[in-house]
Amino acid sequence: MQTLHEATMWANRDMIKANASPDFKEGVKAFGEKRKPAFRSIEEVDE
């Protein structure tokens, strides 16, 4: 079991990695431009 401090450290580390990813940057850009994001690291799922 993790302590609260350990869990927070892991979560912060993972958030920093995710925020630096191309998909995160594309998502933020697409949101600002009010368009559907064009993610490259996952396959699109037919809706």
C-alpha cells in the first residue's frame, strides 16, 4: 500500500509525462480551435 505522499509523487510524475506528449498538445490545440483532435498514438474508434 502506498502512502499519500508516494501516491502524489507518482501521480505528479505521470501527469508531467502526459502533459509533454504530442497527443496532449494536439488535444489542447484542437480544443482551442474548436475542432476534433487528430491523435496519432491511438487508433480512431468508429462511432
